[in-house]
Amino acid sequence: MNPDEPQVPPRPTALARTLLHEVIQHGDTVIDATAGNGHDTQFLAECVGPDGSVLAFDIQENAIHATSDRLREAGLASRVRLYQTSHAHMAAHAEPGSVSAIMFNLGYLPGDDHQLTTEAATTLAALNAATSLLKPGGTLTIVCYPGHAEGATEAAEVETWLTTLATSGWRIARYALLGTARPAPFLLVARKSGT
Ligand SMILES: C[S@@+](CC[C@H](N)C(=O)[O-])C[C@H]1O[C@@H](n2cnc3c(N)ncnc32)[C@H](O)[C@@H]1O
């Protein structure tokens, strides 16, 4: 396959970016809940422009260094605040109703320790915080990886939790490949009610 050709259907991570690119405005405040190697943080920093800001969280020192290096090389470091702490603490760093988009890319850092993966309990705590930080009309994206044991438990709990938001007026959706040999990664999207 030609690497320059867009993948169709898109990967969940690419689809999350396509959707957020439509909704994030210059000057917005947004959150990357799982900075990892910084690809999503860089994408978000480009979306918010020079007057916007990105808060990015990761528990791993490696991830914070990798993200910091990537942002510096791209000339985007001034738009991003990096926190080496759990995303469960994100509410300590932003005002309720002030954030227009929050990205979660669950799982472990590719090429690193697979034990350092996101876990259902902290992910759900962070997602609850995220619902308060988002402004009306704000968007939440979550990429889940049910192909490994912890990921399968986490993905099921996150999906169940997200479904409950529909009763409070959120619009929610799930995007996934069909007919794969192993459970495929999937994207959950939630839009907070209001304008
Ligand atoms: C799939 S990677 C993220 C990839 C990243 N978005 C990128 O674009 O490169 C998942 C990341 O979540 C981080 N993580 C695990 N538990 C976390 C937690 N409680 N809070 C914040 N980050 C966490 C891992 O250290 C790992 O770097």
C-alpha cells in the first residue's frame, strides 16, 4: 500500500483527528489526556493556533520527554503545558466548562513497557473530570484497544459509562472495523449538549 494514500476506512486515531479538526477553533483550550509520543499533542497544538493552549498529561517520564522534544522541534512548545501526572487529576489544571475538546488514546506507549497501560478505574475518573471541563458543545474522543486483556476490560467499562451520557443529552457514537480476527481498536465520540 502506498503510505501517502489515505487509509480507508481510517484508523480510529486518524478519524479522531479528522473529527476534532472540524470543531477546534484557533484560541481554544483543549486537552490531550494521554500524551505518549506526542503525535496527538502536536496535532492539537496546530489546531488551537498561536493564541490557544493545550494541556497534555502522561504518567511516564519517557512520554513527557518525547512529547516535549517533538513540540520543540515543531516550534509549538509555547502552546502546550505538559503534566507528568495521571489524567485523573486534570480537573486541578483547568476551569469547569472552559475546554472545547479532550482526546484520550488509551493503552500503552508503542515500543515501551506494555505494563504501563491505562487502566479502567483511573480512565473512568479522568472521563468524569472531562465531562465537567468540557464547555457546552465540546467534544470528547476516546480510542479504545480491546485486543489485550486490560484493554478489553477497560474498553467495555468505558463504553458502558459513555452510554449513560446519552440520557443527559450528550450525542455519542462508536466507530469500528467489522469482521476482524481480533477485537479491533475503536473510536468513541461524545458531544456535550448545548452550543
Ligand atoms: C497509546 S499511548 C498514547 C499515544 C499518544 N496519544 C500519541 O499521539 O503518541 C497511551 C499513553 O497513556 C499513558 N498513560 C497510562 N496511564 C495514564 C494515566 N493514568 N494518565 C495519563 N497517561 C497515562 C501511557 O504512559 C501512554 O504513554
